[in-house]
Amino acid sequence: MSNTITSESQLSDHDVQAVDELRTAYEQLKSELGRVIVGQHEAIEKLAICLFARGHALLMGVPGLAKTLLVSKLAETLSLDYSRIQFTPDLMPMDITGTDILQDTESGRREFQFVHGPIFANIVLADEINRAPPKTQAALLEAMQEYRVTALGKTFDLSTPFLVLATQNPVEQEGTYPLPEAQLDRFMFLIEMDYPNEEEEVEIARSTTGDELPTLSHLMTGEQILQHQHLVRRLPVPDHIFTYAARLVRRTRPKGDTAPEWLPSLVAWGAGPRAVQNLILAAKARAALSGSYMVRLEDVQAAALPVLTHRLITTFAAQAEGTNAKEIVQRLVDETDPTIG
């Protein structure tokens, strides 16, 4: 196995200290959110990874799992602007991006002025994104990809950091517009939120039925988050980690020569190159948040499920036998050799 890391890619003493500071800040963030959010530790970790890796996430879970509360409290602790967009079938692109409005000026003249829509925030919760028509979904996805908005022929830059968290309701599917696979690929992570256990549910009832929720402390500023995002990008990655990430993604493609024999009957379409990029970036963020000064194999393996699950299209045969994309990804992780031949 090659563990090659060149001296140029080693972290400087200043960056080593910055990684330690990020790990401490992340522990404080988890503790602060724990004052309001009971359980959901994995979801909090994955949200933090997306934020510091400059990715976006798709939140999946039944109603009542505190998805909206989690996102709003995350923005509160990080001193970031937050907006929530409730997607509905009649929602238009300008309802998200904003539009020109005719207003009176001090000189007495009437002029068009652009009024910013809810997309102009640091953290945007796109609630039930699959309820809006494709044109409106596309307006949001353009902002996610380009970090800018085009409205009425004008272009407006979005403020950074910028994180979109979209939810899909897995219970009701009638009258919805599921995101096409190409648009799902724009989300770094699929974060699945499950029911709490009995102990957590009792604590939820105890802590949320009082007079009011506690006010959380502000732990970071937007400028500090941007600095942490740049730090994550500088984290060194050994050569064998790059090779492993590419090999794992290539094995998801049923028509490729590296796919295992059992895969083509279960997978109709595999993950593209963006999945490799997201695997590496998510692994970098996870390593930095845990205080590691370089990316480890376990960081890539931990990122595999949230990065790859929503990028695999399963066949009818897989659906018929009850095999889902998550199980296929886990099997690929278990079987993919991390060593270089």
C-alpha cells in the first residue's frame, strides 16, 4: 500500500493549530445543539461535514423528527442568516430568488428595485422540495451550484458561507415532483433521520413541553467558518486514499469492467465523478472535525453511505427482492480492497 504524502502537502504548524481549534469548536457545537436537539448525533455530524466541506444535503425522514428545528438552531449557534422555504405546487422561481418591484424614490421618480428572495441567506432550508414543480426546483439548484442568482436578466452573488438543506417527505408521494437523478447528484450527502429510541423520546417529551426552548450561544462567525472551509481543503490526502475512493465509485457502475458480478442485476446506473470528489471532500471534513491532520481510510468509508446511496439507481429486480441502494453501497464498502495491487 502506498502512503505517499509529499512534504509540500504536510500541514503547517499554523494549520495544525487550526485543526485543533476546529475540533474543539465542533465539540462545543455538538454540546450546544444537544441542549435543544435530543439524539440525532449522526445527523449533526453529517450536517457539520457538509457545512465545512462546502456541500449541500438532502434530509430524509418522516415528519416530527426536528429537522426544521435542527437546521434553525445550527444557524443560530453559528451566527448565520437562516431562511426556510416551504415548497408548494404553486411556488414560482421568483418566490425563491426575488424580483423587481416598482417603488418610489426620494427624488419622486418611480424605479424598479430588486427585492431579495429567501435564497439570500447563509443556511437555506428547502422544506419538501419534491412538492414544487421542476422549474422552481431548477432555480434553487442553480443557486446551489453557481452561488449566484439570475433574475430578470441580472446576476446577483449569494453571500458565503452558503448551505442548502432540502427535505423530502418519504410518506406522501401523490402530487409530488421527485428530483431527477442528475439533480440529486448536486447534493453531497443524503442524511437519513430515523425515529428516536425510547429513552430519547421520553427526554424529547420532557424538554420540549415546557414554557420555552433555551437560547443557544453563538460559537462562530461567518468569517471563521470560511477560514475552516479553506483549512479543510488543505488537509493532506495519501495517494492510496484517492485510489480507494475512485475504485469504490467505479465499482458502482454496472457496465464498468470493475463492477462485481452480482452488481448489474441490482444497479441500473452508478455514481459519476462528482461522487469521487464528494467522497474526498467529506473525508477531509470528517478528519478535520475529529482532530486528524490527514485523511484516513475510515473517513472515506464513513462518508460512503451518505455520498453514494442517492446516486445509485436500482433495478426492478433489486426492488422486487427488497434490496435498497444503502445495502448495495455497504456491501461494496465491505468488499472493496483498500490496498493497491
